[in-house]
Amino acid sequence: MKIISTNISKIKTVVHNGKEVKTGIFKTPTNEPVVIEKLNIIGDEQADLVNHGGVDKAVYAFSHNHYDYWKQTLENDDLAIGIFGENFTISDLDEATIHIGDHIRIGTALLEVSQPRVPCFKLAIALNNKNSLKLFTQHYCTGVYFRVLEQGVAKTGDSVVIEKKASHDISVKKLFRAFFDKKYPDYESVLLAALELPELALEWQIKIKKKLAI
């Protein structure tokens, strides 16, 4: 795996359904190295600090391999890199083989997989497609959120290396699908197993407990 593009944004105000919305989802590529700190990437801004950024969502990565699928699905060949709001567009990033708690070296920073991404309405704004949230959820390939174990610097072209694999089988895709796919077999056992993982973000622990009424 390697970084295909490094993307950051300033907060931008757009009009959505007649209301002004502040968002940092409109990320664009930068050729400069970026500094990854504990809570975010320097120079990258989030408008909603309740639902974006912070310890468990310090860095967001999305697979470059997904772009062709979305160009076809959304019938839009002009999807620009960073359109999904990712800080890093990474080649061959596979949610089915990336597990909660995996340690991944991106540039000189060491990151830990903390949770899948749950899309919000701002993704639909960025994609200019009201059906995109439903389609994104049904595809189960959400990208990956990380917490920062070791701060560092990364740039386009840097290698992305899994330095430590988790010892369980709860992948990012498996967890997301177990939560959202009503037909997923043994979804309760998957969610209960996920709850046992100390690396799982608090937000997802709360979501699972609420879903299972425990």
C-alpha cells in the first residue's frame, strides 16, 4: 500500500436545503508533507468537532481502488481525489483485511485502526447526490478511521505498512456490515465480540450497546 494522495481542507460554508452549513469535507490534494498529531492533521479543519476529528477520528483514509466503483455507480467520471473527505487516498486499502486495532505505519506516523466511517449528510453534499448515503452504507466499504499512537509526517508517495495485526477477526468491513446489514449472519455475535476490543472507539461501543439494548 502507498499514499496516492494527501488531502486537507479549510472549513467552508455551503448552502444545503436552504440553510448554511459549515464543513471541512471538501478536501483537496496537497503536495506538501503533512504533520499528523494526536487529534488531527495540521492544516486540516473540521467544522463539527463532536462528530469529526478527535482522538478516535484523528485521521481518515479511503481506498483509491474504490474510485472506479463510485464513478460507475454514481455515473460521474469526474470524482476528484479527496471527494470522500479522506485525509489519505491509499492504494489497495481493503476494509475486509484491515482489523480494529491493527497498527499501520503511514509515513513516519504510527496509527491504530479505531472504527469504520459512518457517512453523514455532508458526504451527500460533497458528492452532489442525495442517494449516496444509502449507496455508501450498502457497499460496506467505508474507509478507515485511525487514532495516532506516534505522531509523524506523511506525504504523497509514502509507503503504508501494517506493522502489527490484531489477533481477532473483526475487520472494519465485517463490523460495519454486522451493524447495518439486517441479513448478516450471526451479527449479534460479531457485535458482542467487537465490544470486547479495547481498541474499538467509544462511539462504536455506545452504538453497539444501544443496538443490542445492553
